Amino acid sequence: MGSLFLIGAADHYFCKMLKIGEKIQIENAVVLAPMEDVTDQPFRRICRENGADIVYTEFVPSEAIIRDAGKSAKKMQFSEEERPVSIQIYGNQVEVMVEAAKRAEALGPDFLDINYGCPAKKIAGRGAGSGLLCYPDLMETITRQIVDSLKIPVTAKTRIGWDAASISIVETTRRLEQQGIKALTIHGRTKAQMFEGQADWDWIGKAKASAGIPIIGNGDITTPEFAREVFLKTGVDGLMIGRGAYGNPWIFSRTKHYLNTGILLPEPELEEKVTVMLRHLRYAIEFKGQHGLVSFRKHYPNYLKGFPNAAKLRASIVILNTYDSIAQTVTDFLGIKSVA
Ligand SMILES: Cc1cc2nc3c(=O)[nH]c(=O)nc-3n(C[C@H](O)[C@H](O)[C@H](O)COP(=O)(O)O)c2cc1C
């Protein structure tokens, strides 16, 4: 369990330790959320370099892992620079989940995370992801059997309940803790909310108050100030950021700096942002080849938001098909010195 203590007179200096198993111990942890089609290896790497303390793969279907589907194998690949890294899996068949968890463990992640939070119809509607909130006994069985089958720590990620009338997070936390998970991430929305409304940090705080395991709080963190507010208010052991990292990987270093010192760093200068964007693009090409150029297009609007003539710049780079031509065009357009 983490502990909260104040150092010095000012209350903005505080230190909270996130422990996952024996090996992971991180002060004021701010971690990258798993996000399908977003947190691929290049995205995780750029977030780690910019301060994310832990990264997770996108969720991987357990059935596909045991079928040995190529796409799933690619999703589970990670590089050493990413550590600590977790592979996240989902499903609702006990034996399939256990076998998939063992195969994921064989790839050497620092821990395994089970998804009990996905609200998508094709997953929750079939009783996996957040669908398991309606079958808590099955959720317990899957969790227990995976915990007993692996040597690495097992964690889980969930939502506060199925809908507003059935908020179950305190009970879910108790049940999962009893099955031996080493930490629980809570996204403060119900399944019914999908991504609407606001994350309810009060429920995250109530779950934390009742828990004997570390709790990582998640939902709507887009600024260091909000991160600090919910960290202090709920006493959680770590924070997780998802959409707030889109085109903004330095949110991790800025947030950590603010939590550690109480000093709010400014946003990076335009040139620094471009440097990070181009490095992320390079990683995408390294990892995916030419397809990396195409899949990276979704990131340009996020990185270039607020830049002068951003739409024009975007239009001129999405048609280019080499890293060098993109880097040259961006630096010429913005009148900055060329970046590596
Ligand atoms: C595009 C997208 C894909 C997501 N995929 C996953 C996933 O694979 N596994 C998971 O546990 N949560 C997934 N989530 C949920 C996020 O991990 C996170 O809980 C949610 O976005 C709330 O955090 P945020 O407000 O910081 O974005 C996804 C969210 C988004 C927006």
C-alpha cells in the first residue's frame, strides 16, 4: 500500500509510492492508459521518454492469443526501453484466459493486466471487459486462476459499475483483491456512460479508502493541476492518463514535475513539440515500415493543434511518403531549424 506524507511546510510537496509486486516501486506514479489502436509500441515509447512511469499494451483478445493470430502477436511486442510494461488481455473463458495469460507472460512483461472495463458492445455485450461486472463470480474465477498460474504480478482495470443504479466498485475492489491481484486501476465511469459525462473521482476515492491493494485512478486527466487535485483528494497510489496524452506526451513529465515540486512547467516550445512529433513518427516507421507513415496521420491534428496554419501544414504532409520529406516540410513551414 502507498503512503501519503508531506515534506516541508508547503502542501504541494508530497510523495506517494506505487508498488506493484516486489520489483515495481514508483514515486508519484503517472502511467499511460492502454488504448486500442493508439498505444502501440511507438506511442508507448514516446510516452516513456516523456515521463510515463509505466506503459500498457492495447488490450489483446485472449482467443486470438491462443490462436496465435499475427495481429495479436504484434500488439504484444514491446521493446526493452518501455519497461516497466504490462500486457493487457481480455476475454471471458476461464481456460482460454489462463492459457493466453501464460503465453503473454512468456514474452517477459513486467506484469499482466486483465481488462474488466471495456464498454464496447462487441466485448461487454458478450460478457467480457466490463460485461464481467455482471458476472462477478466468473470474474473472480478468471482472476484467481490467472493469479495462480503466473509468476509475474497480475493487476486489473475496471470501471465503477455497470450503470448509475448499480455502482459496484467497492465490492469489485474487495473481490479482486481477495483473488490476489497486486493493483487495480479504476476508470471513474460506469459501463453505461461509455466515454460520456465526467469520471466520478469520489467513487475512486471510496474504493481507495476500502482497498488493501494499490489503486490507480483514471479518468479525464488533461492537466497537471487536475492530476494533483484528484491525487490529493482521493489518496490513490498512482494516476493513469489516456486521451490527455494524445499529441501531448510531455503531460507525463509536466505532471510528475508538478506533483514532485509544486512548480508548473510551461508547455514545451513549438520546436521541442516538433522534435517529439518527428521522433514519434520515426518510431512508427521503424516499427511498422511504410504503414507507420499512414497510421501516424491520426496523430498530426493532435500534435499540430494551435500551430500557425496547422490545417495547411497537415494537408501538405499527409501526402508525403518519406520521413525526410515530412521533417523538411514541417521545419521549413514553421521556420525552425531542422530537427533530427
Ligand atoms: C481509443 C481508446 C481505446 C481504449 N482502449 C482501451 C484498452 O485497450 N484497454 C483498456 O483498459 N482501456 C481502454 N480505453 C480506456 C482508457 O484506458 C481510459 O480508461 C479512458 O480513456 C479514460 O481515461 P482518460 O480520460 O485519461 O482518457 C480506451 C480508450 C480510448 C479513448
